[in-house]
Amino acid sequence: MSGHPDPVVRCTALLRDAVLRGDEYTAVDVVVDALHDGIDAETVLLEVIGVVQASVGEDWAANRISVAQEHAATAINDRVIGTLALSTPRSPGGRGRITVACVDGEWHALPARLLAEVLRLRGFDVDYLGAQVPSAHLITHLHRTGPDAVALSSSIATRLPTAHATISACQAAGVPVIVGGAAFGPDGRYARLLAADAWAPDARAAAETLAGGLPVPARPHAQPTDDLPHLSDQEFTLVDRNAPGLVAAVVEGLSGRIPEMAHYDDAQLLRTAEDVRHIVDFLAVALYTGDPELFTGFLDWTASVLSARSVPPHVLPPVLDLLGEELRDFPRASDLLAVTAAARDGDPHGAGRPA
């Protein structure tokens, strides 16, 4: 890998090119060559494979690659990690046993896989459970293996209620929990909100925190309202439970507000329903956390994704209006929708919204 001032940058470019072409053999060669050229395994994991995977996600959001290409690139990166693990001398272990898992419903497993390999390189004994681990099975595993900590990963904020229940269950079993991933916010705000024992912004920080040890949880098993008293109003529960009906009502209402929907085929109607479901799910989790920014941030991201796909921006306000009509008897949801709609119309203070 000579001829470039930064071998890591060159390796990253080569791996990115290989995974986007779907060339698994070249991708493996890139990583093996990087190890032979003296780039340490942790750097390859985080600054090459991790960086390439992040760029693949950005390419999908910008509509530069398809969902199928994104899935293929992710699968290749996962197999490349396996090759790296087999090409690296085994650590003797002994620094503690850590269970690494994704929250139930979380299928973005690569960040957790990267963390598991970093922990192994640093001498931890790791049980990597992968994506979508049901909480009951995770707790059974903890009772069977007795780890020193659980590292719980989630990239999708809509999994936060499930993450909250899982954190509490692990703590009730006497096992501390460190969490990470985009779902918990760039500053870890939702980790603190959900009473996790620790949060880490990346794999290196997680490994360093775990090296210092996490104390056994002292608090008893908590109910969600112990951490989030606002949940006593039941708005989250009712919105979450009635999500399919809300989606159906909104999609039906949209057909009268967006003329071009009269010409939608079945596939377009299905995608519309899926998009509305995502909006309802993020509204629900904003009600769960009590944080409006979670909802408004998702809408901003959605607008950028739709724009990249040449979907006109005028489709979002009718969705918010229709949801507001359906949820007019829900004070927190109504206020959040009204403020969000006003802000998107250029009135950040929500002037004129109903009291």
C-alpha cells in the first residue's frame, strides 16, 4: 500500500470501491493486505470498515445506491470482519466477560459486531448475540453465563421503549448495561433518560469504559414511569397501539389532499403507507421520551431523503395535519404536531396553534 501519504485513507477508498461493486474477494484482499502492511486490526475495524459502512448508509440516504446495494455492501463488510478476526492472533482474554447484543427489533448489527471484535482484541471474553435479540432470551443468557456487563446497541430511535425495558430487565438481573448507537442520541441523552449505567459514543470509548468496570446496579427493577413520569398519561401507549389505524386514516385522507395520489399504483400506495408508519412511530417515541426534537429531527431527515428521491416536500404537512385531526384528544401529541407543523411552515414559535 505504498504511494499514498495515508495508508488508512487508501485502504478505506479501496474497500469502499470493492463493497459498492459487490466484489467480496477484493474486499477481503484489501483488509488482509492492510494487516500485512502494518495497520493494526482495531484501526482496520473502526477507521476502515466502520468508515466505509457509514459512507454506504449516507449513499443510500442520498439515493446514490439502492437498498439492495446497501444490503450487499453491509453483508460483504460483515464477512470481511470475520476474515479479519480469523487473520488476527487470538487474545488470551481474562479482562472480563461482556455480552454484546442489539435491542429486539434492531437489525443494524454491524456496529455491535465491530464493538465485539474490538473488545476481543483488547482481551475481553465476548458473547456476541447479534441483531434483534428478544429481551427474555437475553435475560436467560445472562443468568446462564453471568457476564460482567451487557453492551446494548441500537441505531433506530423507535426501539428506545424496547431498549428501556431491556435495560431495566438486565439491571434487575444484577448486570450493568452500557449502551451505544445512534438511537441514544449523539450526546447520549436517551441513555441517561432511560437510566442506562453507561453510554459510549463509539467502540473505543465503550472498551475504555468497560475496562474500568461498571458497578453492579443498586436500584431495584423499575417501571417505565419511574424514569419517565409523563408516561402516566398513556398517550404513548394509545398511539403505539393504534398505529395501524392511524396510518390507514392518514393515507385515506391524503388521497383527498394530494391529487397525484389518484394515479398511484399499489406499490406506491404501499410505500406511502410505510412512510406514514415511520412518522407515526417516531411521533410515538417522541411521546415516550418527552423530547420533541426526536420527532422534528426525524422529519428533517425524512425531508432530505424524500428530496433526494425527487419526492415533492409538500407531502409532509398534510400528514402532520391529518395526524393532528386524528389525535386532537391527545394534548401532548396535538401540541407536538401543531408546533412541528408551524415550524415547517416557517413559524418556529407555533403562532396560532390551538391552546
